[in-house]
Amino acid sequence: MTVFEQDSIFGAAEDAPTTIVRTAVPTVTALETAFPAGIVSAAGERESWRKEVHRPATHTHKWWAQRLGSVFRGILAAAVAQDEQDAVDCYSNALRLDGLVVCDPFAGSGTTLAEAAKLGAKVIGKDINPVATLVQRQALARWDRTRLDRAFEQVESQVRAEIDRLHKDRHGRPVLYYFWVALAACAQCPPDAPPVELFSRYVFAQHAYPKKYPESKATCPHCHAVVLVNVVRDAQLTCHACGRTADLAGPVNRATMTCPLGHTTKVIDALGGRPPRLRMYAKQVLAADGSRAYEPIDDFDLALYAEAGKLLEERGEELVLPVGTLDDGHNTRQALRWNYREWRQFFNDRQLYSLGLLGKAIRDLDPGPEREALAALFSGVLEFNNLFCSFKGEGTGAVRHMFSHHVLKPERIPLEAHPWGTPASSGAFSTLYQSRIVRAWEYKRAPHDLVPMDGSPQPQRVFGLSQPLAMEIGGAEDFTRENVPAYVRSGSSSSFDLPDESVDLVITDPPFMDNVHYSELADFFHAWLRQLQPFESYPKTAVTTRHPEEVQSADPAEFGRALAAVWKECARLLKPDGLLAFTFHQARITGWVELVKALENAGLVITAVQPVKAEMSTSTVKSSAADPSNLDSIVVCRLTGHTVPERLTVESVRDRAVVALRECQDAGVKVGYADVESVVRGSILALHTIPGNSLSLEELTATAGEAVTAAAAALDVRSNRAGR
């Protein structure tokens, strides 16, 4: 049995899927005229709940806004199909894109590259961030399982015993997690007054479903004993160790702390211009019978931690450790306000020593794709092993990783996990090797896809439709000479070292117009990766992954300029009958305006806008929005001069958008008001790029508002925003 769910359809020989070969892009495609939005969105809906299971090759490492493989398979299939039934057939069978070249200039986690490679296309991937390039390379690379396991075992033999030794209690039991709390001094109290422990509540471990399982663990604020409490019933705790009582509510309320004498202070002001000091107060240990126990910190734990600090000081120069400082930015500002200035400050001494040992062992492996895979795994482990992590609770994965928000959010009660881990661990190197690397290897060896099956209301997992993912990745010269099938590199996509008219399809997902700068977050990984240099061209001397040509800005004009430069280069690469398509969702109409202007300036015409399932089914950002988005728009473009499939008017594109959105509804995919806004606005503003259009962008913008209202009424979709 593999790590995959065992509900897959293998198909007997007589039921083998039909092989469909396409070697050119049709003059008019189903992607432009009759995209099967319902079928593709239904597959995307199922995939979105467990993306790491359905598409593990592109989920070996954290990247943001990872797109759905089922959706991009659907885009590729429709881009070489002539009508809707042809698109469904291409999507549901063994499609082969023999000889076609597919390029993604915003390659991200490599979704387009992996889906195109599975269909037999040659692929070009570029991303301005080298951390993203590392993720893409793992999706495509050929891994030898024997060498992979041998490299893992070599690392294990060098570091596991030492890391295990530093994560045990006085009885020799493994410690899965140490619980810490931040401290701050009250400026109004005497200098020798004890610091305030920055708890908002003293309950530190409860079940993910506390109403059903109310028994929880709290720490006594007087002696730090672990006390059982009922979070549904109790407002106070009574400590069995010291006999004292205390409210479960802690001294912190939002951004303000209250000391024992009643003085109130802003937490940030109380930090004194440095990152918060931390105190260990509890641990979770693993017993021989597999049970877990919560216990207070004792002298043995404190001495063991002090030993780790001493070892870090003595051996620091031989270890792989993070280097570099944080620069100001939207995503780093909160950490900077809490006085975190260096990436090293995101880890305690035991984490630095343990991770440093692990990084050193991987750095010293023989070069090759297997070493690179373990380097990517190591980098992924970092997001679960730092001081910005917290405890999710019982009944779920224990570690809440640091990127649960799109900012670097300091944690007042951080969780320290065992970085090598046990089978009971969450976010550890040994467990993620199985759930990420081994799972990806199995998938790459025998990919599976979610496609409609006769008689089933839901798409089913089917093997045998796609080719294995085992590509040799080379440079531009080798790719141009057809010596290698894949060219993946890091850099600005405003310039490719490839010849004109060399690409059949550009399929991508550009950044949105907002403040989420992935590079500001990716620098957390880069601070370690530049010491490892996972692949030869990884920029080990660069102090940051930030780049002046990033297409990421909340300023419309700046966003438009950067995007236009990439679209212009894509237009140069496209063959005369080539097609460019990308997914896009933008709540602000100014984002759509800049997008269509950028496409027009690049010499591209929008021939269609199609709705499709977006990547997130579970998201705190989505669930907190008044009108959460569930769909993306697929924007389809051709070079200026290419025949537009039909005469397009405001009324025709609005009506076509309604038909496509209703198809999504009929497939069981939720369509919200924000989805109607984005798809209808985009469809109407796209007319600006059509030759002969007589309406100005301002007129189209005004018309789009009216069209959204009419479309929402036709679809029976209402806004939850006030005033609508």
C-alpha cells in the first residue's frame, strides 16, 4: 500500500483510456468558445480540499497561491480542442501534446509545468523568486528512489541521535513539543519585579473541537503546574500543586498587557526595543505505549536547553545557519515592530543547533537531484520549526505553521517541535519525508488525475492518463537544441534567452494587484537555502529574493507597467497561432483595468474570459470576507491580427459569462457575488483590446457595473456587503 488514498480507478486493459494526440493549437479553441467550466471546476473543487494528496509533486515545499492541477489540465486540454465535447474528451483521456512547447512566466510552484509535462509537452518555467524555482524543479525532476532513501539514511545516521538526545525528558521519553511564552517587563513596576507572561489565556492545549471535547490543559500562573480544566464550564483553575486559584483569562487583552499591580501597557512598548524574551513552561512527552502526557518544565529540561545553547556557541561555524536581516515591507512590518531584525532571531538556540546539524548533513551530500530534494524538504521543515509557530490543538496536526497568515506574525506563545521527529510528530523532517517526498515520488512515477466517469456524480481519481514526471532539466541552449525537455530558471520574465516564435502556449497565473509580496516571505527560506545552494544556479550571494522587476504591487500604475513588460516578452515568444491564457481574480476593478491595458500594450487581444474553480476551499482570508471568492477567471489571449472567434459585444460577453457561471453552479460549485463581479467585469473590460471597439475604458467600466448587477440577478446571487 502506498501513501495515497486507495480509492483510485486503475481500469482493466479493455477499459484503457483513449490516447489523443495534438500537435498544434487550433485557430479557434474550446478555451475561447466552449470551455467545460462545470466539469473542470468539479474536479478542482475536490482537489482543493486535499491539494497535497491529489497533486503532491507541486507540494513538496511551501509556496503561496498554489493553483489547482485539475484546472490547468483543463486549460491545456481546452487550448488544443476545437469544441466543448472535444475538450471534455481531451481532459478525460490520455492527451498527448507531442512537440508542443508550453511556457509559464510566473511559474510559482510549477503547476503549469507539471500538468504540461504529464501530457508530454516540452516546458519552460521562469519565476523571479529562486525559492519558487526550487519548488518547480522538484515537481519535474527524475528522482532515483534508492539514491533518495540512501541520502535520507546518510543524513539520519549523522544527526538523528544528537537531535533526539536534545529532545528527551529526564526519564528518556521523547519530547514532541515544548511550550514557550513571551515575557515583557512593566515599565511602571520596580526593575526587579517579575516580568509579565504574555498569555491571553492560561489554557495552552485544548481539542480542535472544544465543545465536544472540553477537557483541556492550562498552566498555573503561580507555579506552572499543568492543570486540567473544562473550557466549556470553567472560568477559573484550581492548581493541585500549589492550591491556588486563578482566572483562565491571562494578562493580555488584544495589544495591551496588565501587570499584577494593575498597570496597563501596550505589549510592543513593553518589549524595550528587542524581541521578546521567552520562558519554557510545559512539554508534551511520548510514552512507550504511544500515549502523550503534558508536564511542566523541570530542571532537567532547563539544563538540556542550556546545553544546546552551549553547543551552538561551540560548533556554530561548522553548521548551516540562517544569515541576513529583514527589510521593511508590508509582510515583514509586524515582525519588525516586535523588534525582530535578523532571520536568526526567528529560532531559539536548540532549534538553531538542531536545524544547523541537519542542514550541514544535507549540504555535504553528493550533488544530484536527490540532494536537491532533501534540501527542499529541509527548507520546508523550517516553517514548522521556528518561534512564529503555535499549537493548533489536539485532534488535528499539532503545529500551526508560521505562514497561516500572509504576514510574519509574531507569536506570544510559540511552540517548539522536535525537528527530526517521531511517527507521532507534526512538521518534522522524518515525517515530512514520507508525506511530501515519498508521496511525490510515488505520484511522479504513476500520476493520477480527477476526471468524470460514467455514472458517477463526482470526478474520480484515475491512473494511466498522464506520463510520469521524470525530466532532465537543462539550460536555454540545451533546450533550444532539443537536448532536454525542460528549461527552468529564476529571473525576471520580462526577458527570456529564447528565440522569437518558439512557444505554442503560454499558460500561467500572474500575481494579483495587492500587498502580498511573496519575496518578503520567501526570504525566510532563502536565509538558509543560500548556505545550502540546492542547485548550481541558486543565488547564494544574494541577500534577498526581492527584485525590482517583481510584478507585485498595490499601486495600479506600477502593477500595470511590470505586467506589461512580461506580456510583451510572451508575445515575442508566441508562435503566430499560439495562445496565451492565465487565471486571474481581482476584487478591485482598477486591477482589471491595468491588466487589459497591459495586454493591449503588449499586442495581445483578449478573445475570451471563462470562470473556473479557484485554489482555496479553506482559507481564513476567504471565510472572513463579506463576499468570499471561489472562482478565478481564465483570460484567453491571441496576438493582434489573429481572427477573433466571433463578434463580441457587451451583451454577448455578459450573457456568455452568465451561462458559464451557471454551469459552475450546476456542477455544485458555489458562485458568490465577488465571483460574478470579477468574471463579468473582466469579460466586459476585455472588449477594450478588441480591434474596432468603440467604447473607452471609462465607458466599459461604467457598463461593467450595470452588467454585474444584471448577471447577479440572473444567477440569483446576492452580496453580503453593506449597502448592496
